[in-house]
Amino acid sequence: MTAYKSDLLRLLDARGYIHQTTDAPALDALASKEIVPGYIGFDATAPSLHVGNLVSIMLLRRLQQSGHKPVVVMGGGTTRIGDPTGKDEVRKMLTDETIEANINSIRTAFEKFLTFGDGPTDAVMVNNHDWLGQLGYIELLQQVGTHFTINRMLTFDSVKLRLEREQPMTFLEFNYMILQGYDFRHLSKTMGVRLQMGGSDQWGNIINGMELARRMDGAEVFGLTTPLITKADGSKMGKSVSGAIWLNREQLPDYDYWQFWRNTDDRDVGRFLRLFTDLPLDEIQRLEALGGSEINAAKIALANAATELCRGADAATLASETARKTFEEGSSGDDLPSFDALGDISLIDALVGLGFVASKKEARRMIQGGGARVDGDAVTAEDAVISAQAAPVKISAGKKKHGLINFI
């Protein structure tokens, strides 16, 4: 590890957050002598962020833990444009009311990870529509557009890869990097923000913002990115077989969130403990050294700590106890996902209703493959029907997904 002097970079380095930095020695010196306001932007395309966004949220948490000021920038303006990075399709247009509702919902998740307030290191949340929405088109072209060349913009992966795949890119999307660059310049000028952070795929956008702030205002600002966070099997963080792992419980039950972490690949346990929990490093070293079946204790520690951060201590305790009852005792815990049926229900509809599969076609394949069980008994008949009864019926999909059908 690099011998950094500041608490900020030492903490980020020790826990594996640093992929690239601009002028690391200067940023290290700055963070050693004064409070550094740093920001990350999040577009509001849904009512909740997901686990794929979590490393950025934890990055802001580490910034605050080391005595600096997190600035959460909600993309009320840029959500209307759409970041083309890694995308093959134009983003669906959302109404102003939907974007505002999404921002209000997303804030509730941030409040679990950051301390908001008026103090020097308290987090603040701002909406980039407040300044982007005030820019006139001619003004934007004159003041900002002159600092961007088409030649260079075409070299950025967000544009180049899209064109290489012969996927259309609208002029609207092409402007995204200009507006994100303007965000950094505006925040630097109005709030004294000195640092923009983000995932490695945002490096080009961050550099654009830094250069714009330097050219327009002579500001000395910095950029820092995290590594691309993938699981050991190469899949992206934030996704599971049944869909996105949302941070808000309105989009994903506490038990499913806990279970996502509990099912972590053995090879990822230590890395995820460093990135996504506050457990001390010496405790993490002990946990990741466990071998054989003992590694399950480390996975439970990861699930408990990650769930407590995002959903609260009570949610973590209840989910853990539900898992113990389900897997160790064979009974049904109180926090299992559930689905209310009005009367008799087919096994196919039960699997879909519990969210174990995305479609009836997938449900049929699961039943045919012997992966569906009712109260512990395998069921292979596609036309199986669960009769209405007073007690809940336990439905299992494979070895790790369990839920209850309640009859009302």
C-alpha cells in the first residue's frame, strides 16, 4: 500500500477503494490540512438505488468518517438526459413529478449511511436541476461548449463503444458529459467542492469536469475512482437471478437483502467486508482466513453488518434469525418473503408472486427441473395447485429461496 499521510487516503487505500486518482500527493496533502468537500452524482431513474451504487455511497461514508464533507448530487437535471456510459439504448424520459418522487425516496437510503446537517463535515444533498435548469442554451454553448472539442468527446468510451456497436446515440445523450462536467465546475465555484469521486467508468467525465473548472475559474480540483466492482464469477454487483438488489425496503424485503450478502461467493467475502461494512480490519482478516464450512460464519457476519447499515439493526437480527430457523430448524422464520392469495393458487403463480422467477415460463422450467418444493416436498407437476388453508404454505425455489403463501 502507498504510504499516504491523510486519514482519508489511508482509509480508502486500506479498504480497497482506490483505482485512479489525479495528483494523489497533492490531494493527500490537502486532505491532511483541511476539510475537503467531495461529491458523487446519482441519477434518479428509479425510487431506489441498488447494490451496484453502494460502493459510491460507502465512499461518501468513508469521506465523512475521515473528517471531510460529503456532497450528494442528485441528478434532477441529468436524469432528463441520460448517461450513455455502458448503455445501448436511450434512457426512458421521466416526468418532473416522477423524478422528484424518486429523489425523495432515494434520500431515505442515504440517511442510513451519512449524517446530514449544517456542520462543517455534515453531508448535504443538492439537485443539479437547480443550476442546470437555469442555463440558457446559448449561454451553455458560449460559456461551456467552447471548452469541449468533438474530436476528444469521440474518444471517450461512453461514445466510442456505442458507435462501434452501431447503436444510435442522440444529440441529447451526447451532451451528458458536458452537463456533468459543468456540475463539477458549479460545485467548485459555489460550494468549494474540491473532489469528485465515482466508479472507474466515470473517469472521463470526472476529467472533463476538472478541466472545465480549471479553464473557467483556475480552480485546483481532484478526481478519484473506485475499481469496477464485480463478483468472483464476473457478474455485476447489484443484480441477482431475480432482479436488482434494491437498497430501499419498499423495493426489496429485508430478508432478501440479507440473503444476497449471505450468498456471497467464498472468494469475495474479505473484499466485500472491507468495502461494504464498518467491521475493523483485524476482524475482517480473521473472518476471511476461515476455511471450509467455517467461511459461512464470515458470510453471516457480512450479511448482518451490511444489512444493519442499510436497513437497521432490527432488520439484520430478524433476517438472520429467519434464516437460522429456515435452514437449521426446517421451520419458517417470521421475515420470509410472502404473497397473499385469495384462494387456491397454482404453484406457477406462487413462484411468480413471490418473485422467485420473472415469468411463468421460468416457473415451468424450475418445476420441470425439480427445483420447486411445497412445504419441503418436491413438486414436478406443472399444473400443481396449492389449496387454500388456514396455515401459511412454505414455497422453496432451489436451496436458497424460501417464501410463504398466505391465504386471505
